[in-house]
Amino acid sequence: MPIATLRRMILIGLLLAIGAVLSFLNPSFLKLDNLMTLLQEASQTGIVAIGFTLVLITAGIDMSIGAVIAVTAMVCVNFLSYTPIPAFLFIPLSLLTGCLVGLFNGYFITHFKLPEFIVTLASRGILAGIALIIAVKDSDGFVSNVYIQDPVYLSFGGTVGPVYIVTIVFIVLAFLTQFFLKRTRAGTNIYATGANPAAARLSGINTDRSIYGVYMFSGFCASLAAIFISARMMTAMPEFGLGSEMDVIASVVIGGTPFTGGVGDIWGTVIGTLFLALIKNGILKLGISPYVQPIAIGGIIVVVVMFDVWYKAFAEGIAKRSAYRRKQSGEAAAAVAAEADAVAGGDGKGERS
Amino acid sequence: MSEKALADSPVALLECRRINKSYNGPMVLSEVDFSMKRGEIHALVGENGAGKSTLIKIVTGVTNRNSGEMLFEGRPIGIEHSKTAAQVLGIAVIYQELSLIHGMSVAQNLFLTREPRLPGLPFIDIGKMNSLAQELIDRYGFTLKATDVIDSLSIAQRQTVEILKALNSKASLVIMDEPTSSLTSTESAQLFGIIKRLKEDGIGVLYISHRMEEVYALSDRVTVLRDGRKVAVLEKAEIHPEEIIRLMIGRKLDDRDSVHTMRKSDREVVLEVKGLSSEGKFSGIDFQLHAGEILGIGGLVGSGRTELVRALYGIDPHDSGSVEYLGKPWEPGVAGSIRGGFGFIPEERRLQGIMGLISMTGNIGITNIDVIRKMGFVSDRKELDLARKAIGLLNIKPADPSVLVGNLSGGNQQKIVVGKWLIRDLKLLIVDEPTVGIDIGAKEEMYQTFARLAEAGVSIILVSSDLPELTRISHRILVLRKGRIIKEFSEGQVTEEDVLKASSGILPGGAK
């Protein structure tokens, strides 16, 4: 797919150029510490973005990811505050939160044929409320911040050597998901479901199963990110992750996965995530107000999508012109043949009156 | 070879006996017998509405028959047939709208859901998949690469992939619905080569086409349908284009109504088109349109008819040529067309002509904003008056302007589409397939409306596939073929047969 490859090259080039400019303007950018923090932040968004990419490939959207992070974090603090269950047992359990939400989303999308956006937006609202309800409260009924002290739990926010665990998990998850997408039948079915659901069904693909799968995986990824975020912050609040959809969508779109479905992959998302984290980090490093961040992200989304639309029309224009030239030469040959035919069969009927 | 033996075996590949089908009310198919042998190329022909598509839908399980027997390779198929069941049996359809997955390679499409996997592992063996696909492609002598992405292929190449997909799923009956309508002549020639290849492999090919020369050149047998009945099955030696056309139109030939006198209008020229061309759509179109004239435009689907009128109205741009309107140079453009007194009734009226969730008043008002404006705002009273006027003019039922257009019958929806133009000061009306999907009564009313308009001096350009309609209400007929005017019927007598022959490229005085 040379068009997609070229786009990716442009993005990587831009990534390196911005990095170079930043390190020139502020030498502390290149410090190992800063780079690792940048990667750690990119990884937290990136894990969620991997799940979101699969949803976009099926031409769906998942607005519930931010709220899944909130609820998962609340589930964890409940385990920590009220049960003696050790972290290595309840963490896998809490990851099921996201899977359950995905099951719920998938059910309403496939069974009732409701629009993905509406279903997941509704889930987002419901989950945001649930997060508040199950949040740990003080004696007056106010939400209290739980300080996480469990060493096993906190180790998720730690590092191996200079690299954060979340970064390692992100890279491994990216490899596995990319392999799954490209090298298994289930992965191929996800592309087919997004590209042309009618044709996919005609070919015998159970598109409902693909849809259930991607929403459950998206929920799982959001839950996984919740563990890392809360472990890193050493606390959890019920509004955790709400609003992070913006960063996730931006990463995936910058990475080149379109909203129309059937196209996209994890490498694009990884690059998009790094790109976004770099922009955010750069804004901080240049001493610009962090309030500018959302404006920059919004602006980048528009520019990238504009580029994609222009680029697509440009590429299609080239293809169309060459196809037309082929057609023209074919037609000319046919006309000559027809003329020869007409001369040969000269004894046809006369003109009708 | 064993294929030869199979082809000679007494059991037919497909056998349909006394198939009946009605959707609700009129019989679409009645007592239709149809049979196919292995390794046979069989053409199914008939006019629009003869029941070809319905028969195909029944065979492929898209819809179910009401009664009748169906046997595939000697095994009976129950009334409750389904698309999946048809696939399992080995019936494959090459759709006009291709059903390939974009963004995927040829190999991925060929092996979708049946990808070869690494031994003992759930992972796709991409190398093996590509080499198996390439083998299949080479076996049939195509010039495709297994790793080519679908999006980079031409329409003909995509069709090839569809056919390969059918072969790869071990289909023994391949159905092609107008496979050449979007192909160039070289591409069609390639396709015919493929079809012959399929025949050699003992696969039955059921072929639907309007193009007579193809039917003539390719088929072993031809089944002709007319008005939902089988009229004839022609063997190879009996296949002649003129005979097929005669059978398709049938009794209508004896009907005096089918001979119409063309009369060119001698009133002033309203529109003059010179050398109008648009890349890949139509080229070198010249004609004059007179006041009060109904100019029919015939030709097969895909001959460039719709594209031409869209360009005239200014929806799509053209590349070269010029248009003169009322004696002055004219640059087509939608807003200018409306101001200049053009009306346009599109082919897909549900899609392009009406807004189903809005009332009659709103639908009529939207194209006439300039008429119903009062100091810059829409005047509800004027809008309502306008709607009432249209209802009265066209006898729209129910006569309640507040009814949502989506709830009206097809015929009345069409009247709304027409009505919103008629209440304007119209000089030129372009209609594309105005009577598709509406009942006979509504059709008649529509024809009368057109005749009244023409009498009042409005020029009408009528694009239609309905031959009786075209020959009956037109003053003059242009026949398009492959984007060019191939024939003009402007004086003397014309029959449906003449138009159909011209559309199919069989010209009096020409070859064969």
C-alpha cells in the first residue's frame, strides 16, 4: 500500500523534525528522564488507542473509553479499601470491567442496530455516574481521595531500568495486536466488517462477532490503562480519564486510521500517539501555558484530516486519469474493428422509412 | 475428460419447473420453466420488468418462490431457500455492484474466511495464501498479481477477482448480471475469454445482458422471458438478434399502438447543444431542442443518458462543447438553470428528489423559495398556497399539504417531484426515468401532464428505458450508445423494436 506508506514516512519525518527543533530550543528535552516520561505518557494514551483503533477499523466509535477508565479505577480502590484480596488477584478481575462494558455496547449495537456513537455515549454517561456512586466516601458522604499504598499495585507505576512498565506493556500489546490483525482470520474479519459489511456477510463472516470483539477489546484496553494511570498517580478519583477520549481519538486519527472503516493498523496508532505526546511535551518544555494543549490538539486533528482528504483526492485523481487513458486506447481499437466489420457486411438492410 | 462426461450426464445442473412468484398482487413470474446443463453458457433475456432479476433472486435464495420445483444437480431445493444455502450448493453470483473488500489484496479476498493457516497454529500463512492465489490466477491465465490491492484494479480486473472467488469456493453455477455494462470493449473481450474458460471446466454460466451482439456471440442457449412468462428457449443455431428482439417484444408488435409517428417540431429552437463531451461519460453530443417538443433519449443503462442530462442541468461539469439557450451562450449550473426556467426530475427520486420526513408543503417550498419569499423571510401562507396549487394541478392524493411525503405512494411522490417544478414558469423540463416503480394509473396521469406541458410550449427531455413510454410520448428520439448519439428518429414511423435495435448497436444498413 504505497499511499499509506508514504503518509507514514511523512509523519515519521515530521516527528523527527519536531524532536530536533525541540532539542535545539531546550536541551533538557533530550534528557533520558524527559524522554522516558514522554514515552510513559504516550503509552498510557497509546494502550487505550490500540483498542480504539480496532473499533475504528470496523467503522464504529467508542465514546465510553474515558468513563471505563474512571469506573475501573473506582473498582480497584474499592478492592483496596474494603477487601483483603491481594492486588495480583483483583487486578485481573477489574480488567473484566472494560470487557463487560464492551459486551454491553456490542449487544446494543448488534442486536438493536443502534448507532455506535449513541450507544457508547450513553454508556459513558451511565459509567460516569456509576464511578461516582461506587467511589469511596467519607463519613459525611463526600467522595474521598484514596491514597494507594499497596506495593504490588504501585509497582505498576514503576520502571524496569529507565523504562516505565507501562511503556513495555504498550509495546508488547502493540506487537500482539498488530500480529492478531494481520495474521489471524479473526483479524481479517475485522477489516472486512469495516470495509464492506454486506460483502463480509456474503462471504460467511459473522460480523456481529467482530463487533462484539472490538468493543470488548477496547474496554479491556481502557481498563488496563486505568491500572497504570492510578498506580502512577498513587491515587484514584471518580473523574479519572473522563475527557481523555480527545487524546485517544487524536492519536488514532493522526496515525492514519480513518473513520470510514476497513483501513488502519497499530503501527500508525503508535506513531500517532508518539506524535501527540511529543506536541504536549514540547508545549511544556517551551514554557507555553498548558492550557494551549487542547487547542493545539484540536488544531492538529483538523489539519491532519484536511491533509488526508486532499491526499485521497489527489491519489484518486491520478488513478482515474490513468484508467481513463487505458479506456480511451481500448475504445479506439474497438472502433477500428467495428468499422472493418461494417465494411465486410455491406449487404445489410436498407434504411427504414 | 471427466468434465465432458459430466456435461453429457442426463442430470441437469439447474432445473426450475413451473416457478410462480408474486410480491404482493400481480404475478412477477408465472409457470416459468428454466433449465441449465453443466458447462453451458446460457443467456437470460427480456425487457425491463420481464422477470429476469426475480428468477435470479429465486435461484440464489435472495427471495423465495411461491410455488414450483427447483432442482440443483438433481437434488431438490426447498421453498425456504437462502443465500447461504445457495453458496453451499455452489451457486455463485457476480454482482453488478462488486462485493469485494477494499483495502485488501486479491489473495485476501479470494481466501476470505478460508485463509490457509500455519500447521497446528491459528495464524494465517500469508506466503502460502499468496502462492495458492497466484496458482489459481495463473491457471486461468489472468494477468493479476495475488498481492495487488483491490483498490488499484480496474473494474474488469475486479470482476475477474469476483469470478476467481466463485471458482475458489467450488461454484458449479456462476450467474452474471449485466457483467459488461461497466466494461470497455477490450475488457469485455477478456471477460468472454474467461467465460469460455469456465465452460471448458464444466461450470455453467447464466448470463443476463441487454446487449444483443454478446448474447449472439457467447451463448449455447437463450431463454427469453416476457411479462413474467417463458416465451422461448433458443438453441445455438436459432440465435439471431432480430429473432430475440421479436420474442422479447412479442405481441406488442401486432399491436397498432406500438407504431408511432415521429414529428419534428418546427417551432423555435430553445436549446442547442454542440459537441458536448465529458471524459469517460459521453462525447460529441449535438442536438437541437424546439419549443413544445418532447425529446426522448433512449439507450441502454450505462450508455451515458443520465450523465448527459445531469451535465445539461449543470449538476456535473462537462469538458468541452457548448450549449446555447434561447439563442444565447449558456453555461450550465444548477442555480442558473433554476433561474433560467429549467426543471429537473432525477432518476433516484427518493434519493435526489424528495425529503421524506418533510411535509408536501415543505418539499414544494424548498425549490421555490424565491417565489414564497416575503421581505427576506419565507411566507407560510404563500408556501401553503403554492402546495395547494400543485396538489390541484396534479391531483395528488391525499390532498392534505401537511402530509409527510415519505408516507405517500410512489406515484404521488413522483407527482410531488414533478409538481414542485410545474408551478414555476418552466421553459425546459428534464425527466430521467419518470415512471419507474409507479402504477399504470399514475403513469397515465404523468403522460397527460407531460403532453399538456408540451402543448403549453414547455420543452421536455425524457430519458427512459421503458420503450413503450419512449416511443409513445416522444416527438423525436435520440438513441445513445457508449456515450454517443448512434441514431436519431425524427420523422416517419418508429417501433419499440427499432429503438431497441439501435440501442443494441444493430443498425439498419449496418452489419448483420
